Amino acid sequence: MESFVYYNPTRILFGRGMTSKLGAYIPAKARVLVLYGGGSVMKNGAYTAAKAALGKRKSVDFGGIEPNPEYETCMKAIELMKKQKLDFILAIGGGSVIDAAKFIAAGFFMKSPWNILEKGAKIQKALPIACVLTLSATGSESNINSVISRRKRTMKLAFASEKVYPVVSVLDPAFQATLPLRQTINGIVDSFVHVLEQYLTYPVNSPLQDGFAEAILNTLKLEAPKILKRPNDADARANIMLSSTLALNGLIACGVPQDWSTHAIGHELTAIYGIDHAQSLAIVAPKLLEVECAYKRNKIVQMGKNVFGVCTKDKRLAAKETIAKLKKFFVDVGIKVELSDYGIDKKQAAKAVSENLVRIKHLPLGEHRDIDAKKVEKILLK
Ligand code: NZQ
Ligand code: ZN
């Protein structure tokens, strides 16, 4: 096992009705920016519950955070916070709203917030954030990451800082009853691929971390068909919600190598073609595993055995079978796995994505740093 530092200070309030406890963790004198997206929070009860939890505190609303949150919109929110002298952010929504909250929280103190994304400027401090999560997918509710898009420049860039860990996050599965099927599917697939990026590298004798990873994958696999059949299945929602948070809160990454290349390539597909984050991952992940199989074979075979029930002795065949089963899992939950399914030409995409990754200086990728522009093209041409 490799050495690591683990720190996760986000307090989780999990379960039905838990928003009522949120007020205890927000300073009585906080002046709060209430941040949300396109309005779904008005229909699922999250906005009403969160506002009630604020009680008499001063609060100002800012709606309209886009899926794949836009830099320009975040800048408007920073301006509003300064004008209204606000000092706390309550994010109500999915990963996009929470990611926007993180960028606003850090950008508030920076002369040029864009430098956080483009130049990796160090974040010295950030405003405190509380979250009411309405879509389980990204793990943003208790992690250090944020992904912000700047559409005019065809850019989707991430940053990470411990300063933007939410102070407290409410995880109430009931708010997810209103999710469109597409978003429920996206959430399952995104969470699944988060685990793959931390688990499918090479063995470092980490049976505990591998066991955590496999338990999350197996739970998602078990609960996905239930929630797709019965979107109001509260137990299945709760199990998926917890799996999704644990998939990317730092825990399963402790002491093991990581490979975020599926995400890096996927982010470019979203930036260029506008497909959903999880849709991009379902296309890239199986292709990347095929191309990188020589490096990842032992772990792919392990996943085959412990998650997909593959018993084939020959390692090459077992790995192939496992990748086919992963693809089938994606197809079965209802997500597409080919660029052509979205009317995207793979030759054009391979070129555009690799060029963009070169432009933003994001290469090489992979746990062995072996994925260069040529290999990115090879993956997308599969
Ligand atoms: O905008 P509203 O009206 O809220 O509607 C949203 C949005 O249209 C809707 N929605 C959310 N909760 C709902 C609901 N509709 C009905 N009922 C509910 N309960 O769902 C749509 C998508 O929401 P969004 O927040 O964009 O989805 P998601 O949580 O998948 O977040 C995606 C963003 O997170 C980034 C992605 O790149 C993308 O920008 N990621 C962030 C990560 C992180 N911070 O750690 C890691 C991820 O890998 C990912 O990159
Ligand atoms: Zn993701």
C-alpha cells in the first residue's frame, strides 16, 4: 500500500427529513447566498426545506446555475455576494450547483478567479459552504473537487482544494424522487466510473480498499435495476445515494494508485459536444480499458471475478469478458456506449479531443503517464 494523507471534514446529515437539522451547523449570523440551478429544487421540496432551516438569517437567492456550471454565471454570483455582503453559501442541487458553490467560495477572495482553473492558482481561503444534495452522482457534496465550464473557449476545467470541502451536506433520498430517468441513470454511471478510476490500475496489496471499491460497485449493480423499475423505491435510492458519496469522498483512494483519464477525456467530449458528463464516461471507460488492458489486466480480472462473476481461467479472455460485461451493464441501465449513438463522428472526435487536451496541457494521462495524444485518439477510434 502507498502512503497517504486522509482528511474529510464534511458533516453528513443522512436520511429523510434531515434538512431540519441543518440550521444547527450554519452560524446564526451568517448572511447566506442560496444557490440553485434551473428550478428543480422548487418541485422536489429541497428549496422549501432548506429555506426553513435558515430561519431568520439574511438570505439572497441566486438561481440559474447550469448543468456543467458556467464560469460567467459563477462570476455574477460572486458579484452579488460582494454587493450584498454575504459570507456563506447554501448550495441546493446536484454536482453542478455544488461545484459552482465551490468556485464562488474560492473565487470570492481572488483577484482573478479564472486563474484557479487555468493556472492552478493556490486557494488560500474560501467561504463556508453547506449543501442540500438533490442528485447523487459526483460526490461533490463531500469532496475537494469542482469542475467549471467556459463555453466560449470550449473549456471544461477542474480544480481541487481542501478549502472548499463543504462544512455540512444533507443527503435526503426523498429529494430525488423527482429526478428524470436520464439523471438517475447518469448518477449511477458516474458513481460507478468514479470507483473504476480509483480501483482499476495495478495491484498494490490493498485488500481493504479493493473490498470497499467492490462493495460500492456491487451495491450500484444490485440497486440500479430496482430504482429503474421503481423510481420511488426509498431503500434503493438511499443505498445508491450513500454509494455515490463514498465513491468519491477520498476514502477508496487512500493508499492506491489512481487513473482519472476516462474523466479527462470525457470532460473534453462534454466541452466539445455538450453530452452529459456520465454519457461521456460510458463511452470512454470500456474503450480505455481495452486499450490499456496490458497495464490493468490483473485488476480488470479481479473486478470480473468479484463484481461480474467472471470465472474464466485465462487472464486475457477473462479481461475481455469483463470489459464486455461492463459495457452490457451500462447498456442495461440505459446509457449509450458509442459516439455514433449521439451522432458524433469518431474520427472527428478523436482529433478534436486530443487537440483540446494538448491545448489545456492535460497530457499525458493514466497511472503510468502513458496516454498521450496518439493514445487518446486510439481510445476514441475503438
Ligand atoms: O438545474 P436543475 O433545475 O436543478 O436541474 C438539474 C439538472 O438539469 C437536474 N436535477 C438535479 N436534481 C434534481 C433534478 N431534476 C429533478 N429532480 C431533482 N431532484 O439534473 C440536471 C443535472 O444536474 P447536474 O447538477 O448538472 O448533474 P450532476 O450532479 O451529474 O453534476 C454534473 C457536473 O458535475 C461535474 C461534472 O463534470 C458536471 O459538470 N463533476 C463534478 C465532480 C466533483 N465535484 O467531484 C466529479 C465528477 O466526476 C464530475 O466531473
Ligand atoms: Zn464523474
